[in-house]
Amino acid sequence: MNAMNPLSGPVLDPLRSSTRRRFLQHCGTGMGSLALASLLDEKLFAAGNPAAVAQAVGTHFAPKAKNIIYLFQSGGPSHLDLFDHKPELNKRNGQAVPEELVKNIRLAQIGKNASLLGTRYKFAQYGKSGVWLSELMPHLQSIADDVCFVQGFYSEAFNHDPATLFMNTGAQLSGRPSMGSWFSYGLGSENKDLPAFVVLMTGVGQPLTNAAWGSGFLPTQHQGVALRSQGEPVLFVSNPPGMGAERRRQSLDALRDLNTLRLDVVKDPEIATRIAAYEMAYRMQTSVPDVMDISKEPIRYQEMYGTTPGRASFANNCLLARRLVERGVRFVQLYHRGWDHHGGPDGNLVFDLKKRCQETDQPAVALIRDLKERGLLDSTLVLWGGEFGRTPMMQGALSPDQIGRDHHPHGYTVWMAGGGIKPGMVYGRTDDFGFYAVENKVHVHDLHATILHLFGIDHLKLTYRFQGRDFRLTDIHGEVVRPILA
């Protein structure tokens, strides 16, 4: 039997027609209205009512961090040329790879008979932890005691798209919510005029899809909002020519009223999300241009980061990240492309690797120093890493403009600072060739579980029911890595 519209169909006996579907339909109107009211009620935003913050934050225990800046180095930085010092690999440079290392694995582009490749860069020990760092990271050397290097990190994905999704969503297929979306869903926003989850992108290289910062099956209000550090900060947010602020407000009010009527009829929560998005866009017309204008920063900070106001750069975005977390943005993600160094003119371990390090080393370290100086580092977690590392075997040819390495997920390095992470330590180890993580191994799901823990969230309890199943960021895996917690 076809369902009839309860607003236009015949009047029925309420007791005889009290089916589960009708009950939910009638309740849905009330719930939808409540949700809409909460989205538009100024008093429920953190900036308007501090008492409301505790009610909105879905923590399971006391958090150590409240903001995160994820410096995602897209393409796969070579851990062997930056962080993971391997004298044995250097000693056996040019020799055949040991058969036991490669007999049970798949490689992305090279064959299993590829020659071992040591690094051409000098390493030395820094900080009380004695971490070995490459000459390519001179600024990072200076804050070794503020950083936790996870050198036993590993993944299962060895191609860019699934590996990027895995690091950002906990799954290799698109359609799952990103980590930032889970944070927005679980903890909400601290600022009524800015999104909870912001994305900034620089660099060139393989394309990135918005599935990496999408909301998946979560309500779309939790997806990452892409900001631009050059030109108009957010596309289509500014008023069109000829429309002033008063007329814009009137049109949004009319649109809100129409959408509310539709929400009462179809009970679709995405309509409430759409209304909230229009309201956020209206507020962002004022808040976003202000926060994105780094020319207002003192020259000392612009020089510390190496910024150039008016141009898109990783340095500009690092400074913007600090400005955003200062204003209460929960999750700031910076994507910097160009780390895919297979060898050849499109990316090699000499010219291109050096260039990526020059673009990112100074501003990333300036970000740590700046946060620490302002008293924000203890509550802000900074995470640096890519979707995988690079192979101990060579790809390309030995000439400087041709030498490279293939994709490598079996053991590589990420680093973290602040936000409840123990500083000045190295956790985990790869084998003598930098091939496999062999000691204190940390999986992608373990990293996600640990990050959620720092924010007071039990990763087993942050779930969302979709298609009859409770989903979570860590899927059915994940253990908190407690030795790296401060």
C-alpha cells in the first residue's frame, strides 16, 4: 500500500493508525524543529555562553587537547632521507635487496629485484632523545626536545588515493567520514562564526579528492570547509554584485522560512544542515576575511614563518593555522602536495625533496614555537606525516635528476608535538633497512585511537549508526599508544 501524505490524506483514528512509522514522522517534526532551534540559537555557541560548551562537548573523560593542526605531507615523504638513519642500508647501497624482505609483499611500481639505495644526506643526533635527523631538516633539529617521533608507524595501503583516505578516514574506500568530521561531530565548534573543521591546501602533484576531508555518512555540516590563502577565502560566500548586507539578510530569512516549512513536511535532517550552512556562510563573510589577513601579523611573526602575504604558500597556511586555532577552530588540516619522488623530472630525491623541505621545515617549526610562546601548545596537537614512506630500494637512475624511491607503507615516520604528547622521544623502530616496523609498531587505527584519547574521547564509544551498523573512525581496530602520552 502506498503511504499517504498525513497532511493531505483522510483523517484517521489516532489509536488505530499509531504505527511506528507515523509515530516517528510526528516526532520527527518536533525533533527537527529542536535541532533547527539549536543550530540557530546564539546562546548555544561557545562564544556566547561558556556554560554551553561543557554541554556540547562529547568527551568521555578529561581531555588534554582541544585543537589539532594536521600537517599532511601528500605524496609520501622519504623517511629514509629525513628521519630514519640506517647505516646498514648505506653500507649496502647498490646491492640486491635481501629476498626475505620482499618475498611476501606487493610493490607499487618497482620490481623485487631493485637495488638497495642509501641516503646521500648527512644525519646527526639532536636533543636529549638523541633522535637522528637529516641535514634537510635544520629547523626541526632545533626543536627535537619538543617532538615525539613515531618511527615504527605502518599502514597497509601502498597507492596514493587509498592510502590518503586511510590516513584521513580510517578506511581505504571513499564514503567514510574524515577525522576532522568525526571531531566536529563529537566535539562541535568553539566559535559560532567559524567552522569546526577547516582545510587549506598548497603545492602541486597528484590530485587530492574532497573525500579526504568529507563528512561521509555524517551530516554534511561536519565536512571540512576549504579555505583559500590567496584570492577570495571561501568561494561563493561573498555577496553578489548589487546585494548589500541588509538585502542578503532578508533573502536568507526568507530562504530559512521556506526550508523550515519543508523540514516540517519531510523531516529530512539535511534541510536543517542546509539552513545552518547558510547562517554560517553569512557569519563567515565577516569572520573569514579577518582571520585570513596575515598582513596584520607583526613582521616578527611573518619573518619567523617565512610568509609572503597575498601568495599561497605552506608558510602562510601554518600562520593561518595558528590564527584559526586561536579563534577556536577545532580541527585545521594543511595539505601540502609534491612529496611523490619516484625519480625523474616529476619528482626526485635531490632537487624536489630539498625543495619540499625548504618549503615546509621552517614554517612547521615556527608553528610549534609560536604555539608554545602563546601558551597554546599544551592544548593544541600538531601532527606531521604523509600517507606512506618510501622504499629502501631505488627507482629511476643514479643521476641527481632521476633518482627516486617507490611507495612504502610497511614502516615509516610521523611526528607529533603538544596536545598531551610526551616531548623529546623516539617511539618505535624499523629494521636495519628501514623496511618493516619491528619494534613498538603503531598502525593507522592506533594513531587515530590515540588522537581521540588526547581529546577525551574513547574511540570505541564515538560511533554513528548508518545502514544498520555502528561505525567509528577506528573501524573494529585500534589501541591507544599510552607510552607516548605525557
